[in-house]
Amino acid sequence: MGRAQKVAMPAPPPPEPADQRLMLYGVTWGQYQALRAALDEKPGVRLTFLEGVLEMMTPSRRHEHLKTFIARLVEAYADERRIVLLGFGSETFRKEAAERGLEPDECYCVGDEKDLPDLALEVITTSGGVDKLAVYQGLGVPEVWFWVDPRFQVYGLEAGEYQPRERSRFLPDLDLQRLAEIVAATPRAEQAQAVWRFRQTLQARPQ
């Protein structure tokens, strides 16, 4: 009898690329403005400016999936609870006097349109980079959510300083712990199904 042939095991898929980040120092406000304008025709590159430090970041596919998935869940909640939520995506917000500027992953005004969003969302998948909370503080954004796998960290602006919160000031009845469980447990390919199930849960528990 011939010897059994060895079966080659398939190679594991290569790891997905992480967010790509470039840090520049000693950047003037004018240089930041010019670079932002030059990149306006090239979506996908996000700039964060803080007192002369400029971060250029190209988000990974995982990053974009997470921010979009979270946004779909939050918007589904607002729809089902009849909350007026105005989305502005990754609009650029900047303030020359504070030497700060950035594009959130997602941001919203609640109720009425305002110059600044009521809440902004940031997905953190890699360490390092500009302190975004300091940027938001200088801009005066009332509330910031960070997704740091596997949970949300929420900060509310009080007397000019951010304080950690258990719940959102603007969506106080939204269970962020449950939302985090959904985000952490859902495979990428099942994003739509998870949103549908979330809607069904909300419809089964009317307020």
C-alpha cells in the first residue's frame, strides 16, 4: 500500500491592515488649513490638529466597519424612539483661537442643527496619536463617545472639563452596555441582521 499523502493545511488569512498614522510637529495653523483644503478632494484621510501637532490618519476597514455599525445602531435607536438626530458624519470642525481641528468618525446634533455637534463618536483601534479629547475640549463639543473594544467610554463637558459618564446626556435611555455587547459580539458579515434584531427589541419595548 502506498503511503498516505499529506494534506496541506490552508494558510491563515493575512492580518488586516491597521489604521495608518503619520505625525507632524511644528505645523502652523495656516499649513494645517492649506493641507486640509488640499485633501478635501481625497476622502478617507482625516486630520487632527492640536497646538502645532498634526496627525494624518487613514482608517482601516475594521475602523470604518465599527464606526458605521455603531452609527447604524444609534440611528436605529433614535428612529424607533422618535428622537430627532441630525448626522454630520466626518465634517471638519476647527477653531483657530484654540489651535484645534478634527473630523469625528461620526457626529450628531440632537433636536436642532447647531454649529457644533452635541455628541461625537471616535473609534479607537490603535494606540498613540493626538489627544482627541483635548481637541474636543478646546472646540467645546458637549459629549464624546469613544469605542475602545469592547466598551464605550463616554465623556460629558462640565464647566469646561470632561467628566466620565455612565450614560449619554443626549440619549439617556440608551443602554450603552447592551449596545457595546452587540458591537463586540457581531461578526462583520452580520451587521445588517444585528441592526434588524436591535430594532425588533426596541419595538417590543415601546416607551
